[in-house]
Amino acid sequence: MCGILWHFKNRIDRQPTAQNGKCDLNDPLFEQMVPLVCSRGLDSTQYFKKEIAQGTITEFSSVLSIRAPLTLQPMIRGNFTLQYNGELYNQEIENNDLEFIYQTLVKSNFDVVSTIGQLDGEFSYCITNTDTKKVFFGKDLLGRKSLGYMLDENQLYISSCPPATKQDTWIECACATIYEFDMESGKLITINFESSNNLPSPDIVQQTDEPLNLVNLHKLLASSVRKRVRTISPTHKSSSSVALLFSGGLDCTLVAALAASELGPDTTIDLLNVSFCNPRSNTKPADTPDRLLAIKSWKGLQQMFSKVKFQLVEIDVPYEEYLEHRSKVIQLIYPNDTEMDLSIAIAFYFAARGIGNRVLPNGTREPYESTCRVLLSGLGADELFGGYTRHERIFTSLSNQIKRRVSGKPPKDTTEYNWDTLIKRLIEELQLDLSNLHIRNLSRDDKVISCWSKEVRYPFLDKSLVEFATRKVRCEDKLRLDRTTGEIIRKFALRELARHLGLEFVEQEPKRAIQFGSRSAKIDPGTGKVKGTDRLV
């Protein structure tokens, strides 16, 4: 995991000066972003500066070594410089991701678009070709890593982190898009994945007649978890193999169980559970829904995997500490700027820090700091398998109609609902969720987690699993409406998988958003009527 910072400033006289000069930056905005990028990678930082006829290119990279050996960035190969953040899962990789990208570039006759199309993983990148005077930057198909830019008349900034000033002109990169900037003309163009035969097409949610195949679902999710836990070989050693952002709910418990199965006996896995002191609701961390559920699921996992050491890390956030870090989180998550964005992001921010108390077998607590550099998240399960209230709401009127009929009550609603129309609405909602995932969640969460030099990985967003969920799982197996009782079951397929794996203790648990489960929402006194969509002030 790394931090990317890139800057080009056009020179009016168009005369080249000394090559690779000393980095006398004299650029307040660039210097402002350097510490933010530094915090993303503690193992290495490096500047690179090059003067060309058109102006000055300045690059800065930080590196967090997850896969040995440590590879310095920016990588310089002839007229190319490469900056990269993320993790690749291509089977052909023998050494490290950055070297694989360069070798793919060579094999593709230095065609950047073709190279990006061959990468499988969660990543962002910035590739400069000083021969053609072009820089290419962007994200993976789903946009799982943060990257933004700012372009004015004579300069371009690209960075993993937004600056504290001039934020109104900062643009977060879209997913499934390659940005190409010509330093000669000053023009920026975009290449959408859909418009190129060399790039993967975004996944489209489809209806299917195929019955639910739990064996394939299990196989694909297990394979996804395997990729994400088997590619961890940091130069920095931790007592635990991996950590999970852990609410105790269905999605993260499935991931925890599959990680335990993959890593095997004598493995230590940290379960990071965050809860807030909420003065408005007078709630203590020990009493939050997520804390109570995390303890229940932790005990269930311990019983299932007696030879795996699950460490439940209780991360309690006092209100005073929330206030102390609030402004930093608001700066990090820009352009996301709603009350809901803050309440979600600040929960992940403190969870990723990993400082709390671990629960010992005898029930006592002791101070503990998780030093795992890789965190697994259950994000994506709700978007792919129908886990939100808005998905259920599509069928609520029909559900109520059935329930009244079953109970013998006279009908209040006599509408004749068309099943195909309801399914179409669900497909549209699921597609919208998947298409907007990069801006609603992924870039925001990456920024607050990565600022602690931690990398987050998403098993539910693996390429093969997303393809399976969008094409091979019926909508009725995502959100199940029993047309005899009116009962609605969200994420039916995942609940069936949990039952199949023996996770009955979490199979029936309802969806609860982290900001409500951890009590980070509406935390300030007098904010009871604040809406999640309200802009931050």
C-alpha cells in the first residue's frame, strides 16, 4: 500500500533545464500534501523531479511494504516513471506488483491502456512517459483506492489525499476510467472502460433463472479471502496474521470464518470492534449494539475454530477524542461531506488505528494495539446481495398486503403489484449501488484507513465474485419475499451460506449500519434531528 503525489507545472519559456534536479519544491500546495501521503506508507519515501521542455514534473511516493521485497517508488525505467497503490491478484505475478506492471507494459509495447486492462486487483496508479509527454492515472474497475486531481491553467496535481486548501477544485477520480494528460497541450482526456476493447467492462446486474448454487458461492468467496490473506508478507512482522473490521454481523463473520479456514491452526486473527461514548443518547461503548453482537459472534467463532486465536479488540472512543480527531477526518474524506459520511468514516478511522483492549479468555481486558497492516472488510455484500432498507422497501407494500391477508385483516391496499416490475426496480437499485460504490464508500474509507499505514481489502469485491453475484444469483435469492407469509429476508444467499458453514449464531442477525451499531451517528448533543444527508458545517 502506498501514497501517490504527482505535480506538473508548465514553463512559459519552454526551455529545458538540468535533468533530475534537486527537489526545491517551493510549492505550498504540494508541500501541504506530502505529510498526508507520508502517513500512508512508513517504510519508504522518495522524491523524483525532472525538467522537460514543457515544464517541471515532481513526484513523491510513500511505500508500506505488504509483499516482500520492499520496492521503492517512484519506479524509474527509462522514460517511464510508475507510481502505484494497491494489491494485484494476477496469477502470473512472481515478484512484486510494480515490477509486474512494468513487465506487462513492456509486453504490451508500452500501451498503458492495454496494460491497465490486464491488471486484476484493487489499485490506483500514475504512469508518466516523458518521451510522449503524457501521464496516465486512475483507479481499478470498481475504484477501490483513493486518487484525485486538480487541474488549472498551467499545472496538474494528482494525489491519494486531498489538500486542506483549495478543496473546492479537487476532483476524486471516477472508477472504470483512465485519465490521460498531455503535458504539451495541457489537455486532459478520459478513456471510459466501456469504450475500449482492451479494458474490462463494468458489471451489469442481471436477472437469471438459475437456482442458488451455494457450492459456487462458497468456493468463490473462499478463493477471494485466500488471495487476500496469502499475499501478506510484510517486512514488518505482527503477532497477528490479519485483522478484520468487525461488527459481529453476517458479512464480516463470514469473512472471519473463511480466513480462519484458510490460515489454519495456530493462527492469530484480530477482530477490531469500535464503539463510541455517545453523550446525546447516553450510551457507553460496552452497551452499543455492535459491541454486544461482536462478543456473541467472537464466542461463536472461538467454538468453531478452537485452534485459531481470535482476538476481540474493543476500541472505545471517548467523546473528547472524537472531537479531537473530527476535523482531521473531515479533511481526509473530502469530497464526501455529509453527516453520514463523517459518522461512518470516523468509525473506520478509529477501528483502523487498532488501539483498544483485547478480551482475554477469562473475560478480563488488557491494553492492546493491533499492528496488522492488512484489514479485511465486508463492504460490498449489501450492494451485491440486497442488504439495505431501500432494497427491502421495494417489496414492503406487497409484503404488508400479504401479511394482512394471512392474518385475516381487511385489505388497506388493493394495488395489484407486478412481480416483474418489482424485480426490475430491485435490479436498478442494485446497479446504482454498485456503480456508486467508489464515491459513496470506497475512496472515503480508503483515506481514513490508509492514514494509519493500514491497507483495507474487500473479499466481496473480488472480480470473479462480483461477476457471479451480478450474473448468476437470482434477485429472489438476494432479497427473498415469501409470498405465502409476506416475510422479507435480506441477503438471503449469504444467510444460506452462513447456515451451510455452521454459522447459525449469526445467520439471522439483521443489517445494522456501522454508524448506528457503533453509535457514532448523531453523537453531539442537540443533533437528534440532524439528517445523514445534511452537509457538514
